[in-house]
Amino acid sequence: MGGDDEKLDYGSAKLMGKLYTDKTCVDANKTACTNFEFLALYQAIGLDDTDGVLGLAVHPDIKRRNLNYVWNLKNNGVIDRAIVSFSIAGPNMDDQSYAIFGGLQPDQIVGGTEALKKMSTTAYRPYWTQSVKQWALEGKSIMYGDELAQKPGGEAAYTAVIDTGSSNIAISDDMFKTLVEKWQKDVPKVDCVTDDNFCQVMTPCTEVAPKLKPIAFAIGGQTFEMAPELYLHQAEGKRCQFAIHSNQLKGSTGNLVLIGDTLLRHLYQVYDFENETISFGINKHSEGRILMFDDGKRPEDAPKI
């Protein structure tokens, strides 16, 4: 049912909409449902380059937590814990994607729940002060093989926003340009000019991957090492695209690293709203394809990926 018109002002962004309350269920049989309040926009100014998913960000005002879908389920007794976990299956994976509200699936995690690594989120929020808090972690470095993906003398630390709504991985422009130089040494035909945000090569990815090196992200005290075939995407014909690109956000947000599906599909993810932590473990469908280890402690017996 609809209510009164709502006007929200987030700095440069101005939103107009109508507040609705509707029954939302987390199961197909409609036995676990709750009334969820949401704002249906009919006018938005200043959000031209913005997209997102309603209801899973952390609202800074405790009195407005019911605008968050997970808190709404918890406060209405549908779930016991304000957590949500995700298992995302990507292309060519013999698995299905799903989300569990209020719990997790240990059998989907390599090593079970004991292998999950919990990370505290940072207080990062975008430059407009009334915005919701992001799921952000402290990043330490990005490595290409055994080399830093940064300019000599540059700042290695960064804020990593875990973005389940993004398909790829976006890094700062300085890091991207450094990576491009390294990619072009290993694969001279890489084209990063036709599209200045993405790189591609007119050679099948199966032939490109063996020439490249793994990329490792040190985030939240853990290092996630990806084999080259995991950050390549086979497009139409022989076109092989790189799924790591330049972050085109403006201002201070241009230094963010946005971690999307390219990495997240290989991890089991648990978002804890009560403690504002994220836990990661290797997803069963990616066992042996990705490495996850404590920073600076790569296992000696770990395979070369």
C-alpha cells in the first residue's frame, strides 16, 4: 500500500518517491514473510551514474534499520540472526547461485565454517554524508605475479568495496595503467586503446592465459590469488577481454577498488549486519582454482596457479 510522498536530500542527489509497504517472502512457499517498507522513486536528480540494489546496505541511523531487508527480517522474527550469505555460480560452473537469510551452508565452503575468515568492515562512506555505509575492507596491495601493481613509490593501500552488484573488478587508474604495462610485456597484442577502460586481445583466452601471471589482492588480512583464466572473459569469436578495468568514479572515490563477481563467484560470502563484518571462504565449486591465505604466508605446498 502506498503512503505519502517522500523527499530525500543526499547532498548533490535529490530524490522524490512514494513510500510503500508490501509483503516480501524469502521462500517460494511464502511461509517466511514480512512487511517491508521501500521507496519507489519517480524523480531522481544527481544519480545519473549510479546503480545499486535496494535493501542490503548498512544504514547509519539505527532508527531506520528496518529500511534494510535483513534487519527487517530479524526484527520481525523471520530469522534469528541478521546475516545473509551468498554462493554465486559463474559461467561454466556446475552449480546454482543462492542466498541464505539468517544462516549459511557449511557444505558449500572448502573446509567448512572453520575455514571462514572474518573481517571487520571500515567506516568508509561516499562523499555525501547522509549515504548508507558501504561493505568496505582495508586493502593492502595488489600483486601481479611477484610484482606490485602500482607506480614506484606510489601508495599501495586502498579501500576495497565489496560490490555484489558489479560483474568485474575496478581498480584505481594508476594501478590499472601499471597492470596494462605488465600485461603488454607478456602479451604484446593487448589492446587497451579501443576501449580505454578495458583491455582485450583478438586471441582465444585459452591461448592468452598461459602467458599471463596470477593477480593477488591483499584485503582484510587475507590474500586472494587468482589464476589468469579467472580474470579473463571469452567474448564473441576470438575476442578475449580482461575483467579487471579502471575505476571511472570521480573525486576521492576514484582511488577505490571495487571487488565484483570476477572474484566473488569463487568465494562463499557471509555478511553479518549485527557485527558489521564480512566472512569469506573458498567456494566448493572453485576448489583448486583460487588460493586464499593469510597475508605474507603463502603455503609452501600451495600449487602454482
